[in-house]
Amino acid sequence: MGSKASVMKWIRETFDDLREVIIEDYGHLPYGKKVTDYTDDYVIVYYDDGKGRVNYIFKEKDKIVTQMNNKKFSHTSDSI
């Protein structure tokens, strides 16, 4: 089974009714799909070529990663 097919299989097996979710392409990750439900929660599903498997990131984890990437860190040294 191909990478794209594996991602879609995971989505079909995980969500009972695909009519209740919106599936969008998520081009930031290989074969990525963003699956959003009616409460605006989402999961990003993608294929990890290095590990040879489907991985996923939930909304809260995605927010944390985005905040860490956008945050500007300043380095200061404190004297003891």
C-alpha cells in the first residue's frame, strides 16, 4: 500500500462518518491531510517516510509547536 493510501486508510478507520469531518490537503508534511470536526478540533495526519508509518498531530500539539517556532528567544546570562 502506498503512502497516500495509508494516510487515507488511517482516516477512514479512525473516523466513523467521513461526512462529519472536513478533509483538507496539508502540504507542510508528506501526504498530509488536516481533518477537522464540527467542534473545530482537528488532527493533522501524514506519512513519516523515515519511520515507514502514518503519524498524526492533534490541534493542541500543533499549537504548541507553532508557538515554539514563532517565539523569539533572547539569551541572557545571570551572574551567580
